[in-house]
Amino acid sequence: MPRPNPMSGPAYVIALRNALEKRPSSEYQDAPRTGGTQVSIRLDEFIFNHVEAITAKSGWNRAEVLNALIQRGLFDLYEFCKPEAVDALVQDVVAKLAPPHPPVVPPMGNMVQGADGVWRPRGQ
């Protein structure tokens, strides 16, 4: 039984292929949503020229093209890695997505926390 891949979901590289080949609009061609953290990267000129050509022919912007290609690359990487390596990576990713819990700060004044976790005035 194949193991689940954390990058399963819409295959944007297929949508990109459909856009490049000018397939009928009934075939999936929607670009991935982009947004979130902006990064600056350096690309080898050969790779950059591919991205530019794909961008020009598909009608997608660079961020959409790179998202589709990176998503496919991550999918393949997770398919080829040992399950332990994938689990460790997914744990790191999930840890960054989960919001930190606020610290527990006791209320001001003459309060104590009961065994049930409820704060009450001291002596009650």
C-alpha cells in the first residue's frame, strides 16, 4: 500500500501543461494561489530562462510557475525519501504552522488557582 504524500493535492504542473498546450478551457488550467511569504532567490541562468519561457507561453506569472514546479518537486522528493525522513520534515513544517500557545499568566490581585484550574479569590 503506498504511503500518503504530504504534497498530494491539485497537480498544478498538469494545469500548467494544459495552459502551455492551449488545451480546451474545460481542462484544468487554474494557476495555484500565490501569496504568503515573499522570498528572493538566485536561479541558474538556464533554469531562469526556462521559467521565463514557461511564463511567457502559459500566461501565468513567475510566482505561479515556480509554485507549480516546486510543488511537483516536493511531491517527487517525498515519494523517493524514506518514510522516516518524510515524517521528520513534516513534523518540522507542522511545528512552524501551529501558533504558539500564549504563556499562562495568573490574574492580578489576590487570586489562586484551584485544583479544577479555575482562578478564585484567595480564601474561597
